[in-house]
Amino acid sequence: MIRGWYTGASGMRAQQWRLDAVANNLANVDTDGYKRDVASFKAFPEMLLRRMDDDGVYKHPFGSGDASPIIGKLGTGVELNELYTNFTQGAPKETQSDFDIMLEGKGFLAVATPYGERYTRNGSFILGKEGFLLTKEGFPVLGENGPISVRANNFKIDADGRIWVNAVYPDDPEVMVGRERNLWEEPVLLDTLKIVEFELERFLAKQGSSLYRETEFSGPAFIMADENRPKVLQGFLESSNVDPVVEMVQMIEVNRAYEANQKVIQTEEAMLGTLINQVAKFG
């Protein structure tokens, strides 16, 4: 009977982990670039149940051989196996802001932080006071040549992630200083967004603020090859891939499973109490 307590308790603990993941998903349903968490579980080893004192039990010189018919299997509980991130593409959301960037496909944008290079799918950026492209938390967005310095209304990002700025030249360089000059603009390639991928992105660790860090299981980040790079959309953001309806249904399932495991413990307690009372009564 004590085993039943541990089995029910492990089930309740597993549902707590699942509820934490669902609650976090619902809390970030409107967070740009957020990827939902999924909890997976594994069962403890199962045991075979046999009938006791059955005619099939036989003895021999070295002890007894258990030939009792098998009744079935008994589960011994469950535990959290993995809390992983589902990187399914979120829906595009048009903003018409030059500072909003979306990756259509796999890959991550690189960001410089005090803790080292980190990675994000949230392309909601701002222009810092010093002219650098920053995340909302103030971390510089990285190009392949380092932090990206731009001016408002003076840069464009094409589908390949190349950043173009307008360079202004005088029409006639011999014109005297101080006189009105005719100017013309020519796009100049400034840099290319540093878009990276991993061998096993499933094992990336969330750090908060829509940032991810590499782990020993995900492998190091490496710049994506041209043929594999995602399409870059300027003026768009990637919505969260959380479906509120699905998460609410899972929350109801979690509550019912938790209650079922709770009743298992209560039933085991009642059975043990009855057993003890009966033994004391006839003892």
C-alpha cells in the first residue's frame, strides 16, 4: 500500500511540472517570437504481478522456481523526462516599422550581452542613443562584422538579411563650401545580419527576455549557409506559437489528472487505516 502513495505522489508532481509549462505558455501568448514549452514524461520500471500460493510453484534442491501465472503489470510511478521548446514557426504580424525584423524559417538572430553571445527569435528592436540597433533590453544586435550602427529612416534590410544604408554624395564636388548643392543617394552595403543555427536546437536553454543560450547538447552556434538562410522580413514580427485554446484544454486535463492522483493517495490512506484498525481489533 505504501507503494501506492509514492505512485500517486509522483503523478501529482508530474502534473505540477506540466501545469508550470502550460501557465508559462499562456503568460507569453502575446510575446513576440516566444516558443512554447512542452513537458514530456517517462514511467518508472513496471513490475510483473503473479498469483501467490499457486499450484505452479515448485521446489527443487536449490530453492524454489516461480512458475505462478502472471496477472499483469503494475506501474510504479512517473517522472519528468524533459522540458523542451517547440520551435514551430509563429504567424507573421505586420508592423511597418523599420526596426522590426522577422525570420521566416529556421535560425536565430545573434545578440551581444554581458554574459556572452545569446540568440533570439524576437525581432522587435529599437535604435539606441549611440545609433546601434538594440533589443528592448538594450543588448546590441549583431551583424557578421559586429554591432549594427544605423540611422532612423536610412536603412533597409533585404530578404537575405543584408543591411543597406543610403550614402549621400554631392552632385558636383567642385562646388564651393556654403553654397547650395544638388545631392544624390546611393545604397551602400553596411553589413549582414548574423543568423545562426545549431546542430540540435531542441536543447537550447531559455535565459529570459526572449533569449536562448547554447548548451553542450545543442552544440555551438554557427552562421547559416546562404542556401539555408531564412527569409528576412523587415516591418514584420513573428507572433508567439502558443495556441490559447490548446493550452486551456491541457490545463483542464492537468487538473483532472492531478485530482485523480490525489484520490489514489486518499484511497490508499483509507485502506491502510482500515487494515491497521482491523489488525489491532483482532490482535
